Amino acid sequence: IFISPFVNKFLAFFQYIFVSERKATQYNLLLLVLGIAVTSCLSVRKCFRHVASRLSDKSLNSFYYLMSSGKISLNIWSTQIIKLALRCIPPAYEEAPILLAVDDTLVEKEGTEFAHRGKLFDHSGYSQPKGKSGASQNKKGCFIYGHCFVTLIMLIPAMTITGLKYVPVVVAQRMWIGKVSKLVMAREMVLLARKIVGEHRQLMLLCDSWYPKGEVARLARIQHLDIICNARSDSAMFEMPVPKEKPGPGRPPKYGKQIKVDDFELMPVPQTDYHVGVRTVQARIFGDKPITAIVTRQGEQESRRVFFCTNLKACNFFQHHPQIFSKRDAQAYISTDADFVPLAIYSLRWEIETSYLELKSFWAFREYRVRSKDGIERLLNIQSLVYSVSSLLPILDSGFA
């Protein structure tokens, strides 16, 4: 099978990612990559039985040892996949913003021998048993036992069959064990991506209402790193402070008059059932920095939602390239008002949810059997690399188109 030119081309990308590993380690990793690609399964035993055992004389224990005890740096893997993804950006769009999206997901595990398996709340409600009766039947969400993983994906502009699109690439998967906050983990992954991409390049971080606070919110202070996020509807917002005509004793006001979501005047967006209002405000989570607050409402009876954009000027590229967005609502935002463009950009955050769906549905994201934290993280990151490289193949090599 190694004689096949397509297999060699496919594995060459992973040789680039595993360039820092020793030759023996790199060979075992390539066998594992090929096993995951062929079987679409995270079971080391299944990959060994169907692929690795037929191509080498390695033992099954050597692969388990590699996952749990081998000397491997996941940050180097993340660095190499970012560099590989940057090669896909067309020269004409080198100045286009690069998007980052951060989120976390849960994996339920019934076995009690997995390291750091804990009791977690699944707010999605997908894990709730069917036919459940009682007082909690109508409540969304339930407690499960398993693991939580914080994920960072990068969306890069690339030319596809349908034109210019933002293609998602999974950069890192890290297990949350409770010792370090998810916000700190997300910040470290974002700073790693910024270091590789470069300080001169415009980065935009997309996140839901749980992440824009603390360590993540402070990322907006970094030059060329801006945030577009959903926020809590009760977030403290203020008008811009008005300087006094005759300065008196005491400090000048840091914030203006406090405003709420009901104070926004909403206008209908044509071709959609949304109403949107925009104001320049200050929010406590971003300090005294002027930001753009966007309030939306779907229909007449739905509640209002709040979105923040820390730099509206950074969105100019998307205003001139509406073909990037496949959703009708996103294109309607751009054609209606330039201030609505952050809503269209935020719609691309859904790519991380799509990645979770595909990894769990088609790539057996939940089916790992290794027990140690290092083994689980390494195996999931190898699977994410296979998933990401497979998405980039038609762009990296026309032979895979």
C-alpha cells in the first residue's frame, strides 16, 4: 500500500507535521494515521489489526506505549498544521483576516478507569435518556460522567470549487481537568496560533457567550487580535463618557450612562425575520475600550441577543466579499448595513459545531479506549490532524480534487 502514489502524497503531509519526532516514532505515527484514515475509528487495537499489523512487525503494545509514554509535543503538531494551512491561502488574499473559533465539548465515558473522568453537566440535552419521566423530563440538559475538551479551530481563506471560502482546520484539542480554567487554556492556544501566524496579520476570535471574559476578553488588548462574540443579555454596557465643560474636582468619568438591550432601536433586515440595532458602547469585560454592540431579535416574541465586536474596521474585507457566506441571513446583513457585518462573520463560528458533529458522527470521536490523559489527548489530536488534512487535500494537491 505504501507503493501507491496517493498514499505517499497523503502521508507526506503528516511527515511534515511529525518532522520533530524520531524516525521510529514517526513511522509508528504514520501507521496510526493510516489506520485512522482507513477505519475511521479511534480504536488503537482496530487500527493495528486492519492496517499496522499488515504493514509492519510492530507489536500492539508499542502503539499503546507511544500514546501514553512516548515523548511527543502537541504544541509542535499544532504549529505544523497551522503552517500547512497557511500554505493554502492564495497570494491575492494574503492580507485577508484569519478567523479563530474556540469552544468545548463533552464526551461521555461509562468506564471508571479513565483518567480524570468526572461528573459534568451537558447543557445540550443530547445525553438525556429517551423516555425519561418525572419532574426533570422537560428540563434541558443533564449530568454525565466523562471528559471535557477545549478546542481551537482556525478558518483560512482558500479557493474551493465554489469560489473563495473559509475552510476550518482543527488546531488543538486539550482535555480540561479542572486545575486550570478553560479561559486560560483557550488563551494559551490563541496565543500559540498568533505566534505562528505572525503579529502583522489580522486575527479575529469568534466565541459564544461563555468565553468573552477574563483571560479571553483581555486578548482584545493585543494589536491585530480582535474579538467578535455573543454576550450575555445582562452584560454591563455604557454610553461613551461626555467630558465636562468645566472640569471640577475629582477624576473624569470613565463610563457614560448605563444602557440595556431594551434601549436599542431595532430595524428590520430585508429578506430575513431579524431586527437589528447597533451602538458604540463601552463594556466592562473589555475595559474602557470603545466597541460595537449589536442587538438582534428574531420575530416579534423572541428575546433579544447581544453581540460585541471590538474592531469594526477589521471587518471591511468581508463587506467586499459576500460570496464567502453561504447562509442567506449572513448575505442580507452585509447588503443592508456595513455595521451588521460582524453578525455575518460570527455565523462562521458554527464551523466548530459542524466539526464536532463530523468528528463524533463519522470519525468515532467518542470511541477512544486509552486511559491516560496524555494518551487520550494524543489520539484525539492525531484524529483531528487526519480530519483537517483530509479537508485541505483538494487545496494542497490538485490530484485529490
